[in-house]
Amino acid sequence: MNVPSTLRYTKDHEWVLVTGTTVRVGITDYAQDALGDIVFIQLPDVGSSLDAHQGLGEIESTKSVNDVYAPVSGTVTVVNTALLDNPELLNTDPYGTGWICELEVSQIDESGLLSSEEYAALIGA
């Protein structure tokens, strides 16, 4: 499993890239592998305010439908609309073109986020 050291992770298998007060969110390589072929994603609305651990959308695969959770509290500023026509980007490039959304945060609480080493241990990688 690919677990980039430049990212932070959640126990729910989301990844977080922190750049100043902007946080980019996606699902991990482990999550996309467990889900199987992804066929649909419901993206959050731009401008919506999310609390940490609140559902921000759903991913439907050939196996199941799963919620995606906000790893931190913030306001959705951008969504990856390319996923609407190409949800398989979540499978083929989960850490690149398969990102889901960006949140603007006033203060980042990283206490609930895992390092790459901690996440790798969680998934047994």
C-alpha cells in the first residue's frame, strides 16, 4: 500500500494535505483498494461548513456505498468536479488527480490525524 509521508491520515482512511489554512482531502490507497471499482461520488457543496468527522459525501463502488468524512472542521472552497465524470480517478490516482475537495480552516487541529507511520501501522502496511 502506498502511504505518502507528506500527508496526514484518519482512522476512517481519508488523507489530508495541509497547505497554510487550506486542507486538501481524499481517500487513501487502502480505502480505494478495499472499495473496489468506484462508479459514483457525491461531492460536498462549495460553501458548506463541515465539522470534523461529519459526512462530506458518499462513494459508491461495485461492492458498497460508503461515507467520506471531513478530517477537520472547515468550509468547502473547491471540489474536484473531474470526479463526477471520472470517479475511477479515486482508484487510479487517489493521492493525485483523485482528490475530493479542499477546506479552508481557521485553525487546524491535528490531534485526530495520524502520521504516515501511524497510518501504515493501522492498516498493517
